[in-house]
Amino acid sequence: MSIIRRSIQVSYDLRVHFTRDVFNPSNLVLKAVLDDPRRKTPCKTLLVLDESLAQAQPQLAARIETYFTSHNDRLALVCPPLVIEGGERTKNSYFHVSEIQSQVDRFHIDRHSCIIAVGGGALLDMVGLAAATAHRGVRHVRIPSTTLSQADSGVGVKNGINAFGKKNFIGTFSPPMAVINDSALLDSLSVRDKRAGYVEAVKVAAIRDRDFFETIERDVERLHQFEPAAMEALILRCAELHVNHIATSGDPFEFGSSRPLDFGHWSAHKLEQLSEYKIRHGEAVAIGIALDTLYARRIGLLDAGSAERVLNLLERLGFDLFANELHHSGSSNSLLILEGLEEFREHLGGELTITLLKEIGHGVEVHEVSLPRMIESIRELEQRHSRRERNILDMQFKPL
């Protein structure tokens, strides 16, 4: 038998820019990202805009067109921004992927053109999939518009949509040409969406960076009040830790059986599904982190004081740490949330691998989960949530 074997290496240069008012004509960040001095013609660009963002900032679409008109010697917007619904609904079918690819065909977008996605993490996931699969890969730029996507999902290399009742079942690993984090896009977010990104910072700090965790603890009141400087510092450090992991972990495309930065995510993905995505990703991850933190304490991996610090920080940032979906049962009376363990394993293949806390700043991988201890942790989480709600009610109705 004969065999030909060669090692093929592909180098990626992942750039994450931080700016404000990216579509102000005097801001040259986007132009510099798109413009290739070797190009003889303007860069043909198709831009997809998150519908909720377009509604929250009604002048944004016009400002985008003005930006490209102002730089039409080097940039060419092939049509007005394509406004598409954001949120998890956009990932629940292949329809919008096909919609974008039909525009790629219509306007003759090629591999030297660019597709820009402006919006939240779900829209970025969906548009990234469309870009990665049209012509086997069209250059792609992400401009995340939520704290969650600026701090975490938008700076990664994953794209995908949901299928067969499972999150991100269809997808690709395809790094964007660049990510541009524009702090002005956060101004119109609801309180719920501003808070959502905090949980990914708590996650990565808890398993990777004790100093960052303590910084979040120190700044918790400023973050709770959404002070811009505190938010921007949190997003910058969180994004940096995620990009560092992608660049240095040795497994950026997850060929192995672990996803170290998905601490708390095995149950979070299932919670989103069980709630029909009424529970948003950040809210589900907060519950998932709390659950796995209690479980780590119950099996003797994490000390009680550290566990309390994690849960207390999440609560002080404004997250609820329990949802009724944790109690949903199937036909055999088993908890449906526990199916998330097998779905998490199956997504990567190999053995089950989840990250748990050993101490603040240090996560470890485990390959087995005691279901009775996990069920006990769910019950404890519910009891904690009930006590906290009673305390809040007592405070509200306490006589002056």
C-alpha cells in the first residue's frame, strides 16, 4: 500500500478593533479593514443589519450608506443594508442563510468582496455561516452590537444555526477577516441585553484569570449601573482572553473533545431550547455557571467560600440563577436538562468533557458527572433562588 502524507498549515490573522462611531465618515477603521491597496477597484460589500438594532437606532442604515458613499473611491456598498431579524429566531432555519446567499449571487459578491454583519451574536452566527459557505468562503467582517457578542461570541471563529432541536448543529469554523467593536452600538441596548455579556466575563475570569475576577467584583456596582468605562474595560479584557485562547490553546477548531471556555454551557444550551429561547443565552449561561459551581462544591472540588463568591457576583450583576425549565421532565420522569450532558458530548464526539472550577481562576476538565449530585445541585439552586426572592419581597414591604 502507498500513502502520500503532507502537513497543511493555514495561518489566520484575527484582528479585533475597538472604536466608537464606526460609521462616522471621519472614522477610518472600517475603510482600513476593507481596503486592499493592491485592489484596483472599490471593495464590493454586502452588509447585513440586525433588525432590532435598526429599529433601536433608526438613522443607522442611512449612516451606513453615507459612510460608503463618502469613501466610494475604495468602498462599494452593492445595495442598501439588508435588514434581517436578529435573536435566536434567525438561527432556527436555513431560510436567512439562503436569503443572504441569493444576494451574493445577485450582486456578484466573490471571494475578494466582503460580507459585513452588524448585530447581535445570533445574527453574526447566521451571517458567518452564509459567508463561509458561499463560494466556499467569502471574506467576512463582524461588527457586534451587544455586550455578549463584543465580549465573547463575536470575537470567536464559530458560525452556525440550530437544527433538529439542537443549538449550533449546523455550522463552520471560519475566522472573520476582522471584528470591529463599536461602543456606540451598545447605547441603545435594553438593560437585559446590556447585562447579558457580563456573564461571559465572569465565566472566563473564573476559569482563567483570578485578577480579572477580582476586578469584576471590585467594579460590580459600576457594572450594575452600566457605567460606560467599566463596561468597555470588561469587554476589552474578556475579548482578549477569548482571542488568547483561540490563538494559543492548540485546538482552535475543536478537533478534540473539550471546549474549555464553555464552562456552564452544557445546561445553558439545553435551557435555551427548553424555554423555546425565551431564556436568552447570557441568562442561561449564568444559571449554568451557578449549577456547575454548586456541583463542584458538592463533589469536593471547589471550596464553599469560592463557590459563594461566584454565585454572589452573578446575583449582584443582576442575574437570576434559577429557571423552572430545570424541573421539566420527560415521559420517563427524568429531568430533560440532564439530556444536555449527552448532547454536549455528542456535539464534539469522544468522551464527555466539561469544565468545572477547582479554584477561582483555575478550571479543570472532568469526564464524568454524578447525576444524583447534579440533581441535588439543581434543588439547592432553587432553594437559594426562593430565599433570595423572599428577602427581596421582605425588603420591599418592610415598614419605614
